Amino acid sequence: MPGDLLRQVWGFGDFRPGQEEIVQAVAAGRDVLAIMPTGGGKSLCFQLPALMRDGVTVVVSPLIALMRDQVRALTEAGVAAGALTSGNSADENDATMRALSEGRLKLLYLAPERLALSGTSGLLRRAGVTAIAVDEAHCVSQWGHDFRPDYLRIGDLRRSLNVPLAAFTATADPETRAEIVQRLFDGTDPVTFLRGFDRPNIRLEFRAKDGPRRQILDFARARAGQSGIVYCASRARTETLAAALEAEGLRATAYHGGMESEARRTVEARFQREDGLIVVATIAFGMGIDKPDIRWVAHADLSKSIEAYYQEIGRAGRDGDPAETLTLFGPDDIRLRRTQIDEGLADAARKEADHGRLNALLGLAEAISCRRQHLLAYFGEDSAPCGNCDLCETPPVTFDGTDPVRMALSAMLRTGEWFGAGHLIDILTGSATPKVRERGHAALPTFGVGKALSKGDWQAVFRQMMGRDLCRPDPARHGALHVTAAAHPVLRGEQPVILRRDPAPRRALVAEPRALVDDEDAPLLSALKAKRRALAESARVPAYVVFPDRTLIEMAQARPQDLDQMARINGVGAKKLESYGAAFLEVIAGAAAPMHPARRKLAGRAEGDLFDRLLAAQTRLARGEDGTEKPLSCTHSTLRLIAERKPATLDQMARLQGMGDHKTDRFGAAFLDEIRAEPV
């Protein structure tokens, strides 16, 4: 049954790896925690089970834009879904409430903030809610990178309704997973699916800042015509960089939390509907944008943690096709992120952990071998070298940094772990600054032991030490570096440390963007995109809600000639075939032959071929075997019923609605012959 719904509603012939087991567990009413990579099909794992069970499934989701997109996509696929959000008009919320009270909804989306309203639990109980799904479940955790206090109410809702709960997220380290279980499942173990964090279609690249504006412009120019996101650390920077991209002839716009809500909605709508638009944004943008064909993500500034970085790059390539990322980083980024942690309101333990998470991201930036291996190891996964990152393609120059690292650690310990990297570098290089003299540090055994390295070299050493989590800033000591437990084996001489040499400044290589299809199919793909955009604008929905790029690419390559062939294209479900099939066939092959609605429901399936043979047999026998009897026929709906049920005897045939003894006498034997001729 799940496979049938997958084909009929979503138009997919097969589940993605790992999906089917989760769907079965959720549909069976088990409590489920699923950690799946972005683009792995999380939403389908709670949407499809909602159609398999009675009652309503409530989906708690963090962003209005995300809910709006999913409701649109479900409605286009013929699924009864609605949302109650502050972003709706009063009429929209009233319509959703009516549908809920009349029992017409299968999925109801809610923002976590609505759970704070006193009547919500009673409303959901009266509506017949039979399951809860939680999207972006990491938001429940104090250790997650996007904590939302109202998510803490979900556990109360689960207990109040006494229904199963399924929680989904893409990035959750062990601490975050443990807190999700405690907060949402009262500490009882749900069925847990760890489907991996790997996104092998995404190319990873980090680059030291060397004229960052030019680096971003070069990267974007090489991918002109592809949808992309540039993330910046400040609002002002989004505006200046968007203007610079526009000046280069690229279509770009800024997005940040300081904009009016209507202006932000306009940017979101443009990005969803337009091909090739670049949005330059703070991290406020993207989480609620369910756009599958973002081809690249660039970070003009370093993210705040490895979890945040992975969420942000995960917005690229959700359709599974190749996507690219570029992250620029430099000393100013690190100082900014350290300051944000130190000046935050969190307690000392949380600040210490946040510095550790930032160190993990620096470790990824400073890696000396496959970045994907490094990234996945953070989430507890082993992998082989990926061949799809900058370090696999061009390994860095490395050197044995054990002695310099031990010198730096010794300097920290001999100064009581009360100083930052700048003062420690002065000691190591023998710079007798007033601060060094006043503190008596010129008399330390470590004074001047590192003269062989320049101050720039030492900055690289300290940066990489933090990336290895050998030392961390101490918020209680105003950012002074302290030695971590990971450094003790190095100090004892038990563990070597291999460091990378900073590459010489270089201009970004301007690569040719990858073609989505062969040259011979490119004109047809452009025509299909034009048709999609016209239909999307007419319906006032994002373009991918009509069909995602991957479906249009398959159409351009396969060139279906009728509705049966069109229905076999991945992403063309029954509702979309009915809504858009003829329009796209006209682009590909000219006007499509008309097809009765009953027959169209079988398009692309073996039952459709059987229907055609039944219709041919009926036409042959319409006036009997000898052509002299009174005309007789079955309706198309009856033929569809026979094609789907495949009765094995004349008695079973006669009992089907629309048949009876008279029609069975005329057509029954011939129909059974056609059914038996079906391939096994």
C-alpha cells in the first residue's frame, strides 16, 4: 500500500534509501526519531503515513514559509492539508478550521507558538488527531543551534492526546539527540533511525579570505543562471554584496531580519518562482524555503557552528542533483563568532560547549584530508574519501607541527592560561612588548623559542590548534586560551600533530557551470521551464510545486509521447498528470490525445494497458459475437474497476458494480481472457 500511494500521489516509483522502513514504523503507530540528511525525503516519512491512517496528523513545524510551501505542494498533489499560522489571513484560518471540524483534513500544520494557546489541545482532541509529527526536532534542544522554547510544549501535547509521535531532523549530535528523547518522548526510547548525514551530491570547499567580495563574485559569475544563496554575518553586508552582484549583471537581492515582513515575503516568493535568482542573506533565510533546485550555497563569512553550517549548505541540491558550496573564512570571522558566544546570555557550560562547536567548524576549515570524512566524523559516521571536495581534488601541503604545538601549549600553561593568542605569540617569538615585560613573561623558558616562525605562521598554528580542539577560549577569563583534555597526549609526546601550510593567495578559479542536460535536450528543457513558470505564476505557487527541475529534466530526456508515458516520469502523480500532463505534452509532442478521466487514473500502470484491452474487447462484442444483437456496453468506470480488481471468475465479475448477469454473459469470458493474459 505505501508503494501504491507513493506512485499515485507523489509520482515516484521507488522510495529513497531508508524511507520505507521509517514510513512503515510511523504508519504502525510507533514512536519514531529519524535523523535523515536534508534532501533525504523527511517530509514524505510523515505525510504518507498520514494517508494510511484514520484521523488527522498534526505537524509541528518551525517556520511559516516552510508550512505554506508544504501545504501548497500537498494540495497540488491532491492531499487535504491546511495550516493555522499567524501568516494566514483570517479567511484562510477560518477555512482551515472549517475543514478541520468537518473532518476533511488529513494533515494540519501548526507553528510551535500556537501550542501556547489555551484551547489548542482541546481543538486537536475534538478534531480526531491520531498522530503528531515534529519537523526540525533539534529545535527542542538547548544544545541545538536553533532552540525554540515553544517546542518544549510538544511533550505536553503528546501526553494530552495520548497519540504516537514521530520526530525528524537532519543535524543532531549525540547531546542533541539525547535531549530530543528526553523532551519529546519522556526519556522512553523511540524507534530510532539514523539514516546518515552524507549528502554526496554536494561539493564542499573552504577557502581563506583573499579579497572576499571578488571571491564571491567570481564564484557566482561562474554559475550564472543557477539559483544560489550567499550567507553573510551582518545585515549591512547582505545589501552591499547583493548590489555588487547586480552590478556584475547577475540577478540578486538581499534578505535579512531588519527588512519589513512584506519585503521579506516578496524575496521568498521571487526565489521560489524565478530561476537563477541569487539571494544574499543572513541565516534568517533558507530554513523555510523548500526549494529543491538550489544549485549552490556560498558563505561570505564563517557560520557559528558545524551544525549551522551543515543546515545552511543542506539547502543546496535537495533534488539530489550536483550542487556546490564555498565557505570563506578568516581571523575576523573567528573573532566575531567568539565575541558572539562570550557576550551571549548562556551559562558558562553552554558557552564552553559553543566554543567547542565553533572549534569543530574550524577543524573542518583547517582539515588536511577529505572534508566529508571530517564532517561526517563529527556526527559519528565513518566514510571513505569522497572525491567531491577541494581537498580530495587538491591535497594541501602539510608539515609536522608537533613541536610548535607543544611550544604553544607550554606557553599557555606557563602563563596560567590567562592570555589570548596575540600575547602568547609575542612570548613565543621573543617580542618584549610592555605587556610581556610587565608580566615578567620575558623570563619564561618559552620566551623566544618560536623565533623560527613568523607571527603569521604562529597565527595559523593557533587557528589550527583550536580547529583540533587542543585549546579553547575561556569566557570566564575574557577569551584566554586554556588547554583541553585532547591536548594532553600531545604534551606527553604520545601523539604527533600534522598541520597544513596556508596556501599562497590565489584568484578563484572560474569553472564552467555544469550542464543539466545534453546540448540536444537543452532547448526542450528551456521550453518546459517556460511552461512551468507560466503555470506557476497563473496559480500563484512556486515553480517547483508544479514540477521540480529533476522531473522536467527527465521529461526533456525521455520525451514522452502520451499520458501513459508521461505518468511514468518520476514526480508525475495522478493529480499532477490531471492538472498539467496535457500542457507539458503539448510542449514535447504537440497536442495530447484526449483520455477519459477513468482511464487517466490508470495512466502509466499495467492496469491502464489492461483497461485498453478490455475496451477493445467490449468494442468487438458490443453487438454480440455475430454483430446482430442489441448494442451493450460498460461504463469507463466499470472497466477501470475490472482492471483494478481483476476478478478471477464469472461470478466475481458479475458482482462488480456496473456489471450484473447480462453484461457478464456478453463480455465476461472475453474480459477474463484479457485478465489471464496479464504478465505475472
